[in-house]
Amino acid sequence: MSPSLQSRAPLARSTLLHMGVRIAVIIALTTFFSYLHMFQTLREEARAQLEQHVSERGQREQAIFVLAEDNHAVLKTALAERIRALSPQEVSERFDRLFVHLPDGTVRNRPEGFDGTKMVGLFVPQGVELDAELRRRILASYDVLTQYGPAFHTRFTDTYITLPEGPNLLYWPESPTYSQDAQPDFSLTELAYFPISTPQNNPERKTAWSEAYFDPPSQLSITSVVTPLDLDGRHVATLAHDVVLGDMVTRTHQDRLPGTYNIIFRDDGQLIAHPEMPATGDAGVYNILGTVKQSDGVPAPLGSEQLRAHLRAIFERVRKAPPGERVLELPEHGEYLATTRLQGPGWTFVTVLPESVVTKPALQAARYVLLLGLLSLVLELVIMAWVLRHQVTRPLVDFAQATDRVASGDFHVELDTSRHDELGQLARAFRLMADEVQRREQALREANESLEQRVEERTRELKDVHMQLVQTARRAGMAEIATNVLHNVGNVLNSVYTSAQLARERMAGMRLEQVGRVAQMIEEHQPDVGTFLTQDERGRKVMPFLNKLGQNLLEERKDIVTLLDDVGRYTEHVGDIVKVQQNYARLPRVHEPVQLADLVEDALRINSAGLIRHQVKVQRQLAPLPPVLTDKHKTLMILVNLVSNAKYAMDGVPVAERLLTVKMERTPSGPVHLQVHDNGMGIAPEMLTRIFQYGFTTRDEGHGFGLHSSAVAAQEMGGSLTVHSEGPGHGATFTLELPSLPGAEEETTRFPLPRPSNG
């Protein structure tokens, strides 16, 4: 098959593919923006619905709590008035008629004629002394509960009054023998509801709510509301209701918006209602921030750790919400939170809406948009294929056949130049091109004759450029060493400056003026200096002062001398660094016997200031080797570069763990290996092939020619420079391999080597 026939199908497919991809992108973008629009609309509707829902639920759920506080306001006023209204005579006559002292030391209702389903029960634990004032408060509480208890019972399971001394009066028709069955030493003031009404725990003397708890006698989950009554600045009674939470918890579980669930919790983290909690409330007291306190007091976790973390995230988000903001987002769990405060106990009612409930309809609508778009795409591609075949593909086959003839040397082609579209213009242009190709073919034959000469000239130019690049890389390596030397000298000079400044500050801080003052004082009392020093109050302080001053001056002089010694040592260090570099700079660049251990020490000495500043420990593993014939200057340049790079590679390692290991050994095959290993950042596998390329660097301040120039220098000396790393975080090892020339072993005795050491 000819090339023209082979290209027909690929051209049509390519055109259809490109157009299909572009249309598909448009359809995808349309689908995406449709999804965003639907999602935004549904989210706003969901937020408005959530806000309305929690507002209505808040009004509904808090009604019982508001009613309880209103009841307490009535009870408080009635009890205060009744206590003041009772006369001592009435108290004396009625108290003994209603109540009786029992042999167990308690005071209770007289058994004869007592009906707990209709009457108020009294329980006074043993050991309580009933004076006249206490008897009056008990009788007043009995009268108030008798009057209001039956009316309040329509909404509240019980109503009771507890006096601080221990007596308790209770109207609870469902438990008519509660006061008769109580143990003689039972104290209601120790229960959870009473302490929240005391002046110590309730200084504002307001109505307070206890935590939710499971009440074993009634087998119900309840919370207690208490209101303290103070008369003449003294706490005389605590009014209380028990609010049964069963219906509210059941409504919280069942009465919810589609796809949502509800929870209720206290400000201290106690979980009142949650879908994972039983509606009866007998499983324990759950706290979002802690554990579950069971009825036996043993902590147990609520559900899984994932559920507890989820609840903590909801609690923290609601607690940190700005005031007045009812609908919140919990992005880490993909949820919306609608919140409202329940008046009374201050509980928070939360409706949780998973974001998937909002995204699912939006995704469904986006699928329909995508499906319609794909159907449209298929129809458009079918129409486009028909157009391409008749209007483009067939004319292009003619062009392909004409191209074949021109390629075979037949420049006389016939094409349809009568069309007035782009293909007609292309046909005319193709005829002109064929004529031009024929003309230039002849010119090309003539030009080929001089081509070889031009290629040779270009090859010479490329060789010259290559030599220039090699020289540039070599100078770059020299600049690298000079930069490191200047950098280390600068570090040492910083230490010199610091020590000089400290010495100057020490000198300025010496209290020499005190000596003049003491001398002036002694001169003023010169006639009676003995009497002045022994009897005068200021004179007796002169000798101790001079003693302390002398000690202080000696210590200051010692510190200043130490600082000046540091200046001298740092100055000598600068001279050592410069002297080492000068010695190598003056040497001719020829191969000569070299003690590699000496070069290692010189490289470490040049980098010593930087190694000290970076707090890098150096470990030497230098095997005794004979001298090696090599270029001292190039070898030093390579070692300085490797030590400097290793120092910077350990910046991310903790200071105590930074270790630079320099190892020198001869391999069994003969060459000498110099290894510089660091435990720094390491090198990724994909970087190992690029690390020696010119201009490649991983440091922000790097220039990318240090390792390149070092690798080039190693090759020029007949050796090699390689790198190995296990990956990021595992450090790197650079190995300089130098050839060991025959006969070098004879120089061992002439060039003694230092013993391996760690530093």
C-alpha cells in the first residue's frame, strides 16, 4: 500500500480525535460548572433549612426547661411568704400532728393516714436537731408543696425542697414510699443536685441545672433544676424539679431531617443525646472530652476512637463558633453543623448534615448533563467524519500521490487548481513548489561539493569551544577553593572580632574609679588613718572593699587575658588557612609523589571554621598508604569541595548526630579510594545521574560547578569521582578513585603517614 493510502485513515482519525477531545473538554467544563452551581444552590437551601429546623427545635425542646424555671420563681416567692407567715403556735400545733420522731432517730410522716400518691413526704435523717426555726421551714415547705405539687405534676415527675440541715420534703406520686423507705443515715445534701445551690458553688444565687444522670429508683434518665432560697442573707432552702429526658432523647433520635442526625451536649462536654447512645440513659454518663462514667463508676469508652474523635471535633467547632452564627462547617469530616442553645440548662442542640447529602443530588444532575453532552459529541463526530471524508480526505489523497511522483523525480504533477478554497490555494502552491524543488535540486548538487570543507571548519571550532569550556570549569574549581578559603577566614575573623569586643567590654566594665575614691578617702583621713580604718563606720569597710576589688580585678584580668589568647589563636588559624592555600597555589601542576593523608588534613583545616560553626564531628579512617603520583592542587580542590558539600548536607540533622567520615584505603585491584561520607539529607535516585552535571545544584546559594569541576579534575588525573546514596535521609558517600602507579610503594619510608585517628 502506498504512503498516500496509508495516511488517509490516520488523518481523519487525528482530526476527529483532536476535535473530539476539545469538545469533550468543553462538555467536562460545562458539567463541572453545572455541578458547582447545583451544589451551591443546594447548599444554601440546606443551610437555610438547617437554620430554621434548629430554631424550631430549640423553641420546642427548651419549653420544659423554661417552664421549670418559671415554676421555681413561683415556688420561691410562695415559700418565702409562707415561712414569714407561720406563727410559732401554728407550727407547734401542726408539726406534731403531721410528723413523728421514730426510734431510728429520723423524723417522717405519721404512718397512719399517710398516702404518698397524694401527700407530701418528709424525711429528716438521724442526728438533725429540730429547733423552732427549722420546724417552721419544714412546715412551710410542706404547705407550699401541698399547694403547688399536684399542679406541677402534670409536666414534672416530682417536686421537692431540701433544707441545708438535711431535711427533704418530696411530692412524687410515682414513688409514694420514698421518704418512708429511706435509710436513717441517708443524706440528700450529698447528692449531685444540692451542692450546685450552695453559696460557695452558686454565688449569684440563680437557678442551676445538674448534669444528666440515670436515676435507679425511677429507672429514668433525668436532670435536676435547683433554685436556692436565701432569707436575711442565709441559705434556708433549695427548690428542685427532676426533668425526665426520655422523651427528649427519643425525639432527638427519631425527629430529624432526612439524612441528618441530632446530638445534644452540655458546655462541660457531657453528651446528653446521640444516635449511638441508648434512649433509656442507663448505659452511663458520656463525656465528649473524656470517658464514660458507668453506674459502677468504672470509666468505659464511648464507641470507637474514630467516633470519639469525631465528637470532639464537633464540640470544639461549636465552642469556637462566633456568636450568632448558627450554621457551621466541619470540613475535616465533610459535615454541616446547625446549632442552637437551649434556654435553661444551657445545653447545645446540634443537627449534623453530611455534605454527601448535598453533593449527591448535585452529582446526579451533573451526570445527566454529562450524558447529554456525550450523546451530542457522538452525533457531532459522525457528521464531522462525513464532511472530512468528502471535503478533505479525498483531495489530500491526490496531494499524497503528487508528492510520491515529486519524490521519485517526476516534477510534472496535475492537481485541481480550480477550487477557490484553501485546498485550491494549496494546489497552486504545490505546483510552484515542484518547480522550485526542481530548480533547487540542481543547486543542491553544486552546494554538496563544498560541504565537507565547511564541516571540517565547524569541527575545529567545536574543539576550540570545548577546550574553553574545560578551562572555564577548571577556573571555576579554583574559584570554589578560593571561596571556601575566604568563607572560613571570614568565620575565624568573626570569632576574632567577638573576642576583641568582649575584651573591650570587660576593660570598660572594670571599676577602676573606685580605687581613686578609696585613695581620696584615705588621704582625707591621713593624720588619723589608723583610727579611721578601725573605728570609723566607712573606714572599717575600706579593707574588705579593697580585698574584693583586688579579687575582682584579678578575675577581670584573667578573663581579658583569656580573650586575648583566643584572639591570638584565631589569628594564627587565619594564617594557617592562608598559608596552606598559598603553598598549593605556588606548586606547579605536575604529577609528583603526594601523601594523601596530608592533603586530607589540609582540606579539613581549610574547612575547620565552617565545621566548627556547623558543629560537625569528623571521624578519620586513614589507612597507611604509600605516596601517590598525582596533581596536589587538583586533589586538594576536590577534597575541599567534598568536605564543604558534606558540611552543608548535614544542616537538617540534629547537632548531636552530625558526623563526617573521611576514609582512605587501597582496593585489592590497586587504585586508592578516598571516601567522604556524611549522614545528611541524602540524594534521591533520580538526582544521582545529574549530580555532576555543569550548573546543577540543590542549594539556593550554590552555583553548580563545584562537583562538575571536581569530576573533570579527577578524570584528568586518570581517576574518577562517584557518589552513592540510599536515598533522602540516608546520607551520601563520595568516592575519589586515584590510580596507584607502579613503584609508589618504595616511597613509603620517605613519606611517613600519621596514625588513623578520630576527631
